[in-house]
Amino acid sequence: MKLENLSVKKFLRLITVGLLATSFLVLLCLFLVTKNLRVVLYGGLLTAVFLVWGGIFLHYFQKKLTLFTDSLCRTLDDMMDSAARPEMDYEAETLLARISHRLERLYNIIQKDRNTVAKEKAVLQSLLSDISHQTKTPIANLKMLNETMLTRPISEEQRREFLQATGSQLDKLEFLIQAMVKTSRLEAGVITLEKKDALIEETLVNAINGILAPMEKKGIELTIDCPEGLSISHDSRWTSEALFNLLDNAVKYTPAGGRIHVSVQNWEMYWKIDVTDTGRGIPEQEQATIFKRFYREEAVHEVDGIGIGLYLAREIITMQGGYILVTSEVGKGSTFSVFLPQE
């Protein structure tokens, strides 16, 4: 019989049987050697005393073991139900104290995992709610356009206009989904930013390339003040994404013929990147809320956008240990300042 398959009760019974058998053999040997029945009686009496005290000890041990296992099971049940923290006796040098110490560590790990799961669940629920809300309008527009083309007779010119409108809604839907995927991957920790020394001018060029077409269409002048060969510790790809979002906003809200200026400055503990425009400006009461996800001012709803660019930019910069500040005046433009730590 394997030891791990042997129960405590069976083990105690085997010990008792072994003790009785050993005592009988010892007494038999004593009788054969001494031929004195009195020695055998005294030996039997001593064996009986040992058996009584052994029985008392075994009963006490079994009782303590039962109480210990019951207490351990209750503690584990409470831990699984998150109802109680395991009680710790730091003064006791017992097996129970050692186990209790490990139970407390296990409890802390379980609670940490529960909190992580709860946060991830909240983020997922928020994300699903945002996706549902933001995709509702373009999907409804696509359904309406499709139904119109299927059920009503339309001219070739109208069909072309409807197809152009459909393409516009599909582009908006694609942009929205891509932005949501980037945001969710950052929030969920799927993407980790890797900071390393890289030329900031290359990061700026990658960001600016994405706004050249709309900038030229509106006749906006762009000037850049950046030291050549300047290497900064940052994640070039994602910092470029953040700067693109700031520049894209600057182009959207700057009227035709306006100006955008980008500058890089060396501060004591940070590198400061300013994106300044001559756009409509942001009211002071709105400046604290523009970085919220999907937030847009009532006055700019006629401009294409979903209100996620500034939120994504702030998340990217914050994950690198930096921050973003905005200074703006209505009618005179805005300056978004990106601060990246010098590390």
C-alpha cells in the first residue's frame, strides 16, 4: 500500500496493531527466558499503561488534525468567496502558522488577480459600449444608402453620388475601428512601448507625412524648428502616432491659409515638442476635458472626427513617462506641448 493512499485512521490502526504484536512477542520472549510469570505480568501491565496513554495521544492528535483540517477548509472557502482574509499569528511557531503565512500570500495573489480581471472586464465593457455607440451612425447611413439604391429607381449620377457617400462612410468606419483597436491594445497592455535613442526629426517627418495632403489642400503653411541630429529616448513609432494626432487636429481646426509651427526645445528634465496653430482655439472651460475619449465640443461637430486622437496621444506620451499640456485662446489658436523625459 502506497503511503500517499494511506488514510490517517488506517495508519493509526496499523500502528496500534503493530504495537500490540510487538508487545506480545517481547513478553513471550521474556517468559521463555526467565520462566517467571510475574515478569510477564509486570511487562503486560506496563504495556497496557503505554497503550492507554498512546490511545489518549492518538485521540488528541486525531481531534487536533480534524479541527485543523476543518479550519483550513473554512479559510480556503472564505478565500474563494473573497469573504475573509486568513488570520495570521506571527508569534506562533507552529505548522498552522507556517501554513497560514502561505495562505495569506495566496490570498493576496488571488485578490490581485481578481482586481486585474475586474479592471480588464470594465475596460472591455467600456470599449464595447464605445464601439457600439460610435459605429451606430455610419452603419445606419450605409444601410439607408444601400436600401435606397436597391428599392428606388435612380439615375447614373445619383448612383455615383450614393457610392461616393458609401465610400465616405466606409472610410469613416475603417478609421474608427483602427483607432479603437490601437486604443484597446494600448489600454489592455497588449502593446508595450519600447524607448530607445532615435532621431526626433525622423519621428516628426513620419508624423508630418500623414497630414501633407490635407494641409496642402487648405493652403496651410508649416514651419519646423528642430535641431539636426537630435537623438531622444522615445518610442519612435508610437510617438509619431501621437504627434500625428496633434498635427491632424491642428490641420482640421485651422482655416485655409493658416499656419502651423512645430518646435523642439531642450528643458532641464524634459524635451518639449510644441505644435502651435492659428486655428479657432479652445475655450478655457473645455481644455480640461478635450483629452477624454470620444469627447468633442458642440461647436466642432461639423468637422470630421470621432474625438479619440487627443486621448490616444495622451495615453502614448503618458506611457513613456511624459505628459501633454495645452494653452489656447479662442480665435487665436492653440499650442499642444508634449514633454518627454530626458533619460
